[in-house]
Amino acid sequence: MFKISSKSIGIDLGTSSVIVYVHKKGIQIQEPSVIVVGETKNNSNIMYFFGAKAKAMIGKTPGHLISQRPIRKGVIIDMEATLMMLCYLIRQVTSRSKIKGLKLVVGIPYNCTEVERNAVKETCKMAGATEVYLLDEPVAAAIGAGLPILESTASLIVDIGGGTTEIAVLSIGGIVVGESIPIAGDTMDEAIIRMFKVCHNLIIGENTAEGVKLAVGSVFPLDDELVMEVRGRDNDTGLPKTVSIGSEELRTVLLVPAMAIVDVVKSILGATPAELCADLISNGVFLAGGGSLVRGFDKLLSGKIGLPVSYADDPITCVARGTGEYLNILQRRESRKINQTVLDYVLGQ
């Protein structure tokens, strides 16, 4: 019998952050998915810092240390670094780096290739997991948002993370129409970096770009427009430089990736069966993920598609909470307290 315990853990292994959910304890770790590694005397790599401390060191590390993000666009690009991070996370929530019978549920982008799925499973098993369940992020986000995905009604989730945006219409536990695109929070940050270089001749880093987005970023007109000073390096002289940036100027840049996401939502709606589209008129659209929190995105999307748009509770942790609830669903499947045929279709296991 599948039993939930501290040996059962849900993980949102995201591009910008990693969130760990432990049954009956809730969210235990919520940190940027950044690590700082360096070589030991025997030429092996070791992780020195993880999370917020490591993120603060991006672009500032001395030669013998490297700050890196082992996951890009929702895909593992460095298995060794991801393994170090997973081992650390497991040790933090279980007090041991290896634990017998450890079960992991990991949220992954929709449309991941078989190779990418196998890479996640292999890395998790190397980190000590006995069983690894992969859950498509749109499903995890919808479960975490409390949407009735097992019912015969439509639920539309738009999960904007750091590396990817997951958009899906769900009904009777499955994804009817879905898409994963590599346009999300990081894309907005990259656009801000380019804007400062081209328009202000200023070089800034990714942490500064993210800070600007959070402080004054918007994709819909604000009642009171915002202004802030940004510091960086002059592209010509190489000297420190400060410029002033307003939310109106920044909006022209952020609207490009935001509208790309809106266009995909329109495409998804165009491919959705008519009966389910009718459900969405009353059910509306739910937003999840940190990237969705840029000011005015809900108003922009609602105006373009003509449907009510609202945020899920605590949108940043939706996927992680969904993986945690998935553990409960697994237990109910084992105890036959839920329709087996429907659940097998939902889980895809």
C-alpha cells in the first residue's frame, strides 16, 4: 500500500526557483534554483552555496567559484549540478541525504521529450529516490489552484514560470489542449537587459533586471506610473552609471513577451472543443507562477480574450502544492477510493 510520510516529497524543480513540499508539513523550502560550485583538492566539484545566497553571488564570484542555474527553460542542462542540489534538498527535509523508500513527485513542463523526462527520473534516482513520479506542470498547477480537473467541466490554467509558460485546458483529469512555450519571466528579464543596453547604453545583470521588473514593471497602464533609478556599467566608458527608468518605458518592452503568451492562449482557445469553451465563460482563466504577477497581466489577458481572469491562491507555489496533493491522489488510487480508470488517465503512469 502506498503510504504518505516524510518519505514522500513533492518538488517544483523550476528554472528560477525550487519549491519542496512535504506531506503534513506543507512547503518546507522555497529558494532560487541557483548554486555556487567550486573544485576541491581532488578536482571534484562541491556545492558551496544554494538558493538566495547563491543567487546574490551571480556575476560576483571569484575565479575559483562558479554560480550557475542548472535548469533552463524547465529542462536540466547540468545533471551533476542538479544532483548536488537535489541531494541537498532531500537532506534538508529528511535529515539524511539517502533514505530508504523515498518517493518523489516532480513537476515538469508539458511536452517534455522522453529524453528530458528520463533525465529528470535518472537524476532523482541518483539523489536517492526509490520511486519517481513526473507530473505535467499544468496539471500540477491546476491541482494546486484547487480547480476541479477530475470533473467534466473545463479548467484553463496559465502558469508563467521563470523559463516556460504552461497553458492548458483540462477536463476529466486530462489535458485536452495544451502548450509549453519558452517565453516566461526570464524572457522578460532578458528583454529588460537588452533595452538598457540599446536605449540607455547601460549594462546590467540578470538580478538587477529582475529587480527592475518587480519594482516598476507592468503590461497594462497604471493609475500612478512608477519611476526608479537603476545602476550599472556604462557600455562605452566602463564606469559606473545611474539612469532613471519609468514603468511606461518598461511597458513597451514587457508587452512583447506578454503578448506572445496572450497569442498562445488565444490559439489554445481556438483549438478547444465548443462545449468546453462554453464552460470557460463561467469558469474563467486562472493564473499561476511568479511570472504572472507582473502588474496588469490579468487585465491584459482578460481584455484580449474576453474571459474573466483571476489569480490562484499563492500562485508562486501552485505547482509545488499540486505535487503534494498528487501524493494524496496516489494514495486514494492505491486504496481504490477513486475511479481507477479515470485516475490512470489523469496520472499517465
